[in-house]
Amino acid sequence: MPELPEVETVLIGLNESTLGWQIEGGDVLLPRAIAYPDSPQAFLDALTGAEFIEWKRRGKYLIAKLSQGNQLGVHLRMTGSLLWCDRDTTLGKHTRVRLFLKEKGKKEKISGQKELRFDDQRTFGKVWWVPPDHATESIITGLQKLGLEPFDQEFTPEHLATKLRRSSRPIKTVLLDQETVAGIGNIYADESLFLGKIHPQKAANSLSSEQVKALHQGIIRSLSDGIAKGGTTFSSFQNVAGLKGNYIDTAWVFRRTGQPCNVCGTVISRIKLGGRATHFCAQCQSL
């Protein structure tokens, strides 16, 4: 599933590409991809004429502010992608939603018409239209329980410690809970714990204040590194231009089972924790 660095990478591309372009229609090829409203045609009608003003990210959600006061929300889930392409680009077999765009103020029949495509192989991704008179969280209900953003000034070691004290679950499991901190998934939970030198099975409420500080730093570093590398691609993730991310090439532990640790040389271990593959160095992250 795309995590914060992957979604941030898409966000950067969307803000570079779509702003100032106006929606003049579209096509919904998979009706269940539209989470709100119930009718695909109502979805397209509501968006037609709106101009992209700004894209923002909340956790793993992408939210576009539109010129008519409404919003467009997208969650990529496991295999979703937003692609910025020419309108005559051959359709992929996993294209689910198309938004046809024109530069504001220009005639419809011009060369270089663009579209924003939502592709999704596994079909778990969702798209929402948010009316002007509705709170975003009332339509995209998954936003309601998200924790702080890891780059928020209020996300301090003290804040993280407060969250961790509430649970005796393994720290890896707690990090995957979006109420703890928004945007972390399996990849960057493993990487953050390695950088913090914390075993993934250690009880969250047993971490010392020094360990919490180290974990906080590990979270910030791993996510920052992920963004700098354009995210992680080991399956289907791509940015709006269709390019893959490169973080996996420099990962500390994720998907490096059986390879030597880059710090101490110990073979990287892999276990299942809460149904998720978990990678760690038993020497650097001793329990």
C-alpha cells in the first residue's frame, strides 16, 4: 500500500501538473470506485466546470481544493495510481476513473488536452466528491480518527510517548495504527524501528523515554528519506508521470531478508507480526 512518502510524491506531482486546469467531464469505468455520491453521473456532473486550486495530503489521503468550493478526495489503497497524461494515451486495463481537463479559458478543441486517470489493479481505492457545504470528514469518514502528521510541529517525542503509553501491543502494531501517527505503513514502520534500534515485538508502553526519542527521530528520518527517493516501488506504485520510486534500493531492513545488516553485518530476520511481514536486525534491535 502506498504510504506517506509515496502519497507525498504523488501530491508533489499533482500540484506541479494539475493546478489551473479545469474539469470538463470524465468517465467512470468502475462505479464502485466512487465512494460519494452514489451515482457516477452525479459525481461527474458535480465536478464539471471546477478548476484545481490546490492538492493537500492527510495521512494517506489526497484532497484537492476546487474552484467551486467543493473538493475531490482520493485514497490509493493497495494498488491505486493517479496518472497525468494526454487524453489520447492508450487506456490501461486497470483504469477506473477518468477526468478530462482543459486549460482554463481555452477552447475545448485544442491540442494537448490532458486527463487525470485513476488506475487501480486490486480495486480497493476510492474517490470522493465533497460538496461545498459539508465538512471533509463527514464525507471521507476515514479522516476522523487519524493521528497527527509526523511532520506536524505538535508531533513531538512527548506526544508520541503519550500515545505509546496507552497500549501494551507490539510497537510495530501500534505504529501501523493510523490513530498513533498518520501515514506510516509496513515499509516505514520497519525502517523507523531499525533506525530507532527498537525490536518490533517490544511492548509499546515499555519503551524508555530515550527509546521514544530515538523512534521519533527514526520516523522523521525514514519518511524524509522515502520522500527524497520518490517513494518505494516493489509492486505497482508510480508517480503521476508513471515513474517508480527508488527508496527500496537503499532500505535498511525492509525486504532484505537474509542479507547482511548495513550496520553490524547480522543477517536480516523476517517474522509475521499481526499478519504483516516484519523485517529487523536481531543485533541492532535486540529485544
